[in-house]
Amino acid sequence: MTQGAGQGPAVRAAAGMPPAPAQGGQSVPPYAPVRAHAPVPADMPPEYTPTRHDLPVIHRDGVTDRATMALTPVTPTDTVVDTVLDTEGAAASAEGPGPLFVVGDVHGYLDELREALAAQGLIDDEDRWAAGNARLWFLGDFTDRGPDGIGVIDLVMRLSAEAAAAGGYCKALMGNHELLLIGAKRFGDTPVTSGAGTASFQAAWLLNGGQRTDMERMEDHHLQWMSRLDAVVEEDGHLLVHSDTTAYLEYGDSIEAVNDTVTEILQRSDADECWELFRKFTKRFAFRDESGPQAVHELLAAYGGQRIVHGHSPIPYLLGEVGSEDGEDGGAPAVDSPHIYADGLAIAMDGGVTMAGKLLVVQLPLAD
């Protein structure tokens, strides 16, 4: 089914993004970046097509060591957090897990993230963790398109330590925009092998909404944190991933295998291998059409869970409900809740915040 053919969504930012080329016979509406980008070569490969909205994060070794090591400089408050982790956190964990929340793609919209977290009682009016032993998962795509991707990462890293101190946790998954930013930082304009010709992470990052201010502010601990994120996790019967694709199956037949493979690829720091990983994680719409339920079942059979929860593909695109670029034909997408589809087996969490939609933070499980 063609989604929004020949149309573009209402966007928060100024125009400047060239129309996205057709992919697989399907015309994809363009995304508008927050700022103008460098000229796009005429022979731009398909991988350069703007990847819209997606991303969250996970810590395989636990939140404590990664989050607190990444928070710099160390303050007296951070020292208290380390102390509490061994006492109150352990006691709270003994009471059993708290409620489970998930966050859709953020894409640098820090103010919208704060508002959405506060509305669910997860943070207080000083942006501090306020949810006790609750569990919070981000589905990836913290940066690009929006104004403050590094601010988003800093907030998530801090909440990870604060949540652990309270007996809960705040974790995140690897999104395709994390892979894109890591590649742009590490490899820059280094040519990579593409099925459509020569490409580079730097050019793809700029075309996909990369913000120079994020690149300038990114420090080593941000890069290390992103590079350690897992790609797949199962929580309370929910299989959490960033992208609505079956490409995860190409990287392992278990959750542990997939996460280990992704980490190993990033550690090897081979530009072509990282590009292929980014390209695979940018695929979308695997669960949308008639074959969607079967695709979901393939992932659930391999990794466990009864439902899949993902970001990446904006709900307005999944529904084909995108207004025109000038705001006609329905205007801004009306998204106020996740989209349950594929015979009730899939939950889409990207509310289209970069398209004047909504940044979604919800508690699981959801009723049909």
C-alpha cells in the first residue's frame, strides 16, 4: 500500500530536505530537517533517503557502572547515588519489578521529552527521577532533526543513575540514528561500499537531519555510551526493538547473540561493516501489510515475547494519514496514542514528533 504518495508531512522545522526518492515502487514523503543541508549529489544511493523517526537504548551489563562512569564531572550528588544503589535500590528490587514504560523516537526534542515524562509521573519539575522502582525503556533515535540531541542523551544518562538508585531503571536501545551518528563521528567522509555507488556516513548523517551542534558537543563518553547500547530486549512478554524490520534475524538467533554481534561490529570499527549494519537497521514496514503478522511471528519465535514494540516508522506513515507539506489535506498528523496492528501483535511507538506529531511515553501492557 502506497503511503502518502506525492505528499509531505506537516513539519516542525523549516524546509530544506530534498524529496525522498521512490523505494521499491513506493513513494515516500520527504522529511524536513531542522536546518539546511549540504547539496546532495545527483547519484545519491538509496541508503541516503531520510529515515524519518526512530530510536531507544539498553545496557547489557546493567545501568549502574555505565551510567555513573559516563556522568562527568563527579559531584557529591553522584557519590550519594553510588551509595544508595547498594542499599535502597537493592531493597526496592526485592519488592519486585515496578510498572513498565516505553518511549518512542525523541530526535532531539528535549522539551517535548521532559513534558511527556513528567505527564507520566516519571520525572519531577526539576527533571529528576520520580518514579521509584518503575522501569523505563527508550526505543532509540535520540538525535538528529530536533534541536538538542546531546541534551536528550545527557538526560537519559542521568536518569539511568537516578532510577537505579531508586530501585528501578532507565535503559535504551540502539536506533539507526545512533549508528548514523557513531559512523559520522568515527568515519566522516570515508567512502563506504554501497549497492548504489560510493557513499559516506557524513553525507548520510547530514541528509538525515544531522545537527552540527550535536556533533560539536558530543564527547567521548556520549560516543561510548551509544556504542554499548543493545539492539533487542524482552520485557514482560514484550519484544522491544527500534526498527520494524526482520533484519535482526541476520545478526543472531537469540537476543544475546544479536546484541553481542552488534557490539562486536562497532568495536571492530570497520566503515563498510558499520554501514551495512546501519543500512539493515534503517529498513521498515515489515509488519504493516498482509505478511506483517507472519514477520512478527518470526521474530517472536526467535527471541521470545508475545508482542513486538518498535519505533522507527512514524505512525502517520503506517496509517497513510499524512497531510501535505503546506498543511492542507488534514494538516498535522493527529497522533495521541500508540498504533496496535498486525493482528494485535505489533505496537508502533513513533508518534512523529519531527512531523508536528507527538512524542509518546506509555505504560505497558496496552489493551487492543
